[in-house]
Amino acid sequence: MLPTVLWLALFLFAIGFFLYIIRGINKNIFLLKNALIWLLISIVLIIFAIFPHLAEWLAMAVGFETTSNFLLSAAVIVLLIMEIKNSVLISKHENRIKTLLQELSIMKSEETKKDR
């Protein structure tokens, strides 16, 4: 069982993180579709803060000896998946920007030829 101070700190952090994500969505800091995973993570944090035995049970069910190892491994896996997703998205955007620049250059070239 978590000490009361640690439980309270975890709960307040989880609520604060959730509110930060909601505020970021409302102020258009990031789009809702990009923030959904962060909302899900913050909800899971709140659930684990309210029911710490759930995290312990999940850790044992998956085969981890300690809850901290389970949470760290889960965090690493989630962050790796998010990084791969972001890398794919960045690559698509870079290709699209390159295509748009090439099209713009062609249009400007044709426009200067017409002006002559």
C-alpha cells in the first residue's frame, strides 16, 4: 500500500496532467487527434492513483515481479510507439513540403517565362 503522502502526490500529479492536456486542447496548443493518447495516459494515471492495487495486479498478471518495473516498461513501450508514429508523420510532412516547393518553383518559373 502506498503511503498517504505519496498517494496524494500521485493523485494530484495525475489530475494536474489531465488538466494540462485539456487546457492545451482548449488553447489549440495541440490538436485533439494528437492529444488523445495523452488524455488516455492521464486517465490511466488517475485510475492507477485511485486504485494502486490495479497496477500491482496488472504487473503480476503480465509477469513482472515489481510494479515499478511494469510501469517503466509500459511507459517505454508507449513512448517508443508514439515516437515511431511521429517519425512517420514527420516524414510524410517533409515529403509533402518538398513536393509543394517543387510545384511552387515550377509555377514561378512558368510565370517568369510568360512575363518575358
